[in-house]
Amino acid sequence: MWAVSFMVSSFRRGKRIRKGFIRALAATGWALVFCLAALRPALAEDVIRLRYANFPAATTFPCVQMEKWAEVVRERSGGRLEIETYPGGTLLDARSILRGVARGQADIGCISLSYHPGSFPFFDLFGLPLGFDSARDAGEVAWAMYRKYQPKELAPYKVLLMFTCSPSQIMSSVPLSSLDDLRGLPLRAAGSLSDVIATVDGQAVSMPMSEAPEALQKGVVKGVFSSWDVLKDYNFAESCRYGLTVDSSVYPFVVVMNKKAWDALPADLQHLLDDYADEHCRWTGDYVDDWGRQAVAWSEQTYGFELRNLPDSDRARMAGLTAPLLEQWKAKAADLGLDGQAVLDDIFRMRDELKAGR
Ligand code: 3IO
């Protein structure tokens, strides 16, 4: 009998101990939940996920800046903004990103404005020869002009960023040393930069950069008119063993966001993105300028890439031949109700201030 009563009492004591243990466990659990809530990145439902579409290969500068931006906004938002990046046309390709962002197939998209002839009459100007010697300066001025003139062509979007590539050069599978060597040479370009090639009697073949590797491989083009970074990032130096430094125009880029997606963001996150924009545009310009120089050195070492400089007399000739493109742009600006010369004066003033500051 005594044995049975002992067993019952110890069973009750055990039950009490077990109850206490469960309570302590629950309390610790709740404490943990509160701690995690205080230490955002927190509960999954707080995180806003945005889809960011990009067209060129992941190695290229437009995608490098995308990853950098995603990382910075995740950090600065304490994990509340999560950017899902889609490089290399994995969500939308070069020709469909702009429409895709407007329709909400992507929240954010990186656009090379030159791929949309006629759609960006104001920013067509930034693909013409404006005398910039770096992406850093060209991008800073483009971004400043966007904010000052707020061109209607970008009104359907929230513009997050603006930057450009470095001044365009010619990389080719045939040796080049003068402007005359460009006559009839099929070169990959786009938008205003195709107009530049046409004025020097080259044969511009317009296509997005993402289609250039195949065109080069098939021999549809004999070279590329763009900045040096692609020699390495697309391995163009393998087929383009010759470079001609012409220091021509830049390709302007814009990073746009779907307006509804933007309006749905909490105000503090909107401010976070706006506050970071200047710094990021400058970072991108510096990155591509520096990377382009490294790409030339790499191409020389890896493929014996040969670099020549367009002679001064040809540079002057090229400037003369392309000058009418600026006049044509001014005429189009007048149709938009803009004083084109005033815009150009603004650009040149800011360009020279930046040059003087260096
Ligand atoms: C460019 C575009 C995609 C990837 C790398 C790049 N480097 C320079 C450019 C500019 C250009 O040629 C273009 O088509 O936007």
C-alpha cells in the first residue's frame, strides 16, 4: 500500500515540475519573439519584396550597381526592403523592361535610354557628344538635369537613379587608326550613338548590348561602339583585338520604378531611397570609369589587345561632323517647348565646374 501512495505522490510532484518547465519554456519563447521583433529584420510579413529587372549579363556594370544598391537598401532599411534581382534578362529582356515596369511585371527596371528611339526626346541629348570625359561627371550632370527639367517622358515612372557608361570608344576585330577606317564598318551601337556613327560614315547596327555577343560571333558587326568595360565583362576582347580611343558620347541609363509600387511604400522607405540616390549615382560612375581602365589593361595582357588613339586632326573632324546632331536636337527641343540652347548651356556650365573641381 505504502508503495502505491509513494508512486502517486511522486507522479503528482513530477506533473508539477513538468508544468513549471513548460511555463518557463513558453515565457522564454515569448521573450525570444519580442527580442526578434525589436531586432528587425523581423517578422516575415514586415518585409517588402521588390522585383528588379535588368538586361545585361550579371558581370556588367549595370548589374554590379544593381547588386550594390540592393545591398545598401537592405542594410539601411534594417531588412525591411528586400530587392530580388534578375540580371541577364531573366525576368524581362532589354526591349521589354520599360513596358514591364509600367505594367508591374517588375517593380524596378534598369533602362538604357538609347534602346527606345523617339521615346526619350529630352534624354536623347545625353547620347550625343557633349564633351564629358568620365561617366562620373556625365552621370552627375544627367541626374541634375533630370531633377531640374523633369522631362515629361519620364513622368509615368518614379525615377530612382540616373547614371551613364564611360565615354564610348571603338573596339573592333579589324585594326583601326583613323576616321577613314570607320567608313562602311558595321558597328554595334544604339539610339543617338548610332546617329554619331552614321555621321562619320560608319555603318551603325542598332541593338541592345545584350544582343551584341551573338552579332559579333555571327559577324553581323565587326565591332562595338561603347565603353571599355565590356571588353572584359562580355569578353569582347577575345574577338575585338583592336581599340580606337575616340572619347565620344555616353549611353544614359535610368532606373525606374512602377508608380503604384512606389506609392505603396511607407514614407520612411521612400525617403531612404531618395536620400541614397546621389551617392549611388556617383559610386556607379566611379566604378565604371575605373573598371573600364582595368578592362583595357586586362585585354592587353590576356589577348594582346592593341590600343590606338584617334589623331587630333580626326578628333576635330569628328566634332565638326557630329555638331549638326546637337542643332537637330535643339530643333526637337523647341517642339517640346524647351529652350534647347539654355539646356546645353546648363550642361556645359556644370560639366566645366566638375572638371575644374578635379
Ligand atoms: C553597357 C550596356 C550594358 C552592359 C554594359 C555596358 N557598358 C556600357 C554600356 C552602354 C551601352 O553600350 C548600352 O547599350 O547601353
